[in-house]
Amino acid sequence: MISSSVTNSKLLLPRSQLSIQPTIRNVEQNMGLSLLSFKKPLYLSCTQNFSLLAKPKRKNVTQCQAYEADRSRPSEINIELPDEEAAQKVKIGLYFATWWALNVVFNIYNKKVLNAFPYPWLTSTLSLAAGSLIMLISWATRVAEAPKVSLDFWKALFPVAVAHTIGHVAATVSMSKVAVSFTHIIKSGEPAFSVLVSRFLLGEAFPMQVYLSLLPIIGGCALAAVTELNFNMIGFMGAMISNLAFVFRNIFSKKGMNGMSVSGMNYYACLSMLSLLILTPFAIAVEGPKLWAAGWQTAVSQIGPNFVWWVVAQSVLYHLYNQVSYMSLDQISPLTFSIGNTMKRISVIVSSILIFHTPLQPINALGAAIAILGTFIYSQAKEK
């Protein structure tokens, strides 16, 4: 360290005067003040325009911040990696594209199976069974890492599985009675159920814009239901019950699964297995093997061997599209997910109308558009 002393006219730096502790003479005064000594060296964070003037009065003085060497603060550096950010966007885009495509194809095969085999309880059971089998094989072959879960995990998952089972069966019952497009138009009203249940049962308050966003959702669904040419009360109530059940599934999931680190893929796998155990005895009690056997023979005789492939396709695709949606939740925000879910519903409605040639009145299409637009507005309002 170099000891420095300042005079009125010169800045002298004697090389022979070296000391461990630096001394700084006050520049503002000529003499009279003792040298200020610091036990620790100083680092100057700014030296721009720094100069020692010969005149005693200085008008422009640059203020410098200093900190001790052993208490230096780390620099806050934000490093943006464009390659990684671009790769993440591509990954999310692939998730969305796969999610929508699988969902559209599932709904097509599901409707074809239900038209030939009107037993929604067995159809729902086969969907859960296919997903459970796929994941058990994946864990056994180590294609996917098996989750390490405890008894507390299964206890917390049980109410979620009950709500998931009810919602799944109710939606399948609805699709067996009405057009796929009508079921999804009614299911677009799920945000209204979410807000109403949270407000009146949980006491949760929402901003006014959230309540206002429910008006187009409820109005659009009502308009679409009134103008539906093939309206069926069982199909309508099935979609409504599905909405309510999935709202409770989300509530139970948020309350019971906090702090339990399980990936989205394994979480849905465990949910499918537990739902399968819950649903199987009820499916047997409601429909039964005798009806299944007779219906299966009728369907095979009318459709042929392709009917078996339809059943396999709808069962596998149901698991895959739900699994991808849960996996995407690990990568995106809830707002992005809700927007993606809205766009997915639009693609399902449009594709089902085109493929099954569903008769659609202009006023019915307007109701569907209003309901879906309201769902999008709701997602924006809730996030703000």
C-alpha cells in the first residue's frame, strides 16, 4: 500500500515511505487535521473523473462508494442464454402440440366407440386400466423412474382420485348421449364452477373483473344449450357434473398435495391407478359383465375387428393426452396452461363438428364462441 500526502501545489509520492496501513490526508484542508488511518484497505468502486486539485475549494467532486475488501459484495450478473431459452420454448411448443393432437384424436375415437358400444362406465374403466398398465410397464422396465411415495401421499391423493373418477365418468356419459362439440361447450363453463365453489364454500374472494368474466361464460353455455338440436338432459347433466367434479379435484389437489414432490407424469399415473380401484366395482354394479358381453358382440358384428382397435386407441390416447397435460404443468405457468386448455377445447369442438358432420345452427355457434371467449377473458382476469 502507498502512503499519500497532498500539499497545496504538488502531489508527492515518496517511494520510500511504505506502510502496511495506508494514510489519507484530508484534501479539503491544508494542515491541522491528523492523518486518517484505516485498518483495512479500501476498494474504490468508481474512479471516473477522479482528480486531486491544487486549489483548496473544489466545485465538482465525484462521490465514490467504497467497501472493505473482506466485505465485498458479489456482483449481480444476469446471464441470458438464448440457446437454452429457445430450446425451452420449443419444448413447451411440442408439449402443447402433442397435447392438442392427442386430445382431438382421443375424442374422435371415444365417440366412435360410444356410438357402437354405449357403455360409458366400462369405457371409462378401460381408459384408466390402459394408463395404469402403461405406467407399470414403464416403471418395471425403467423407462420411467418409479416415484417414491408414502402412505401419506396415498391418503392425500384419495379425495383427488374420487373427484377425478366422478368427473371422468360423467364426461364419458355425456359424450355417449350428445355430440362431442356440445359436451365441450358445456365443459368450457368450468371456470364459473371454480369461482362459485371457491366463493361460497371456501370463502375466497375474487376481483370484480373475475366475476364479470363469468357472464359471457354462463351466457354462452346457456345459449348453446338452448339452441342445441340434439339436446339430451343426461348428456347436459353429465357435462355439468364433470365440471363440478374437476373443480373439487383441483381444490383437493392444491390442499392435500402441497410439499409432496412427485413429477407430473408419475402424479397422474398414481391418480389413474387409484381411480381405477375406485371405479371398477361401481362399473360392475351399474352395467355388469352380461351387458358388456352382449354389447361387445353387437359392436364387433357391426363394425368388425376395427372396433377392437378403436377401444385400444381411445384407452391409450386418454392416458397419453392427460399425461402430457400434467407434464406440461411442470414447465409452464397456470395462466399459460389455462390458455392452452381453452385453445385445445376450440380444436376439439371444430374437429368433431367437421368429422361427425354435427348439425350446427348459427346461434348455437355464437353461444359456443361467447362461452370460449369468456373462458379466455377469465384466465386473463384471474391472473391479474
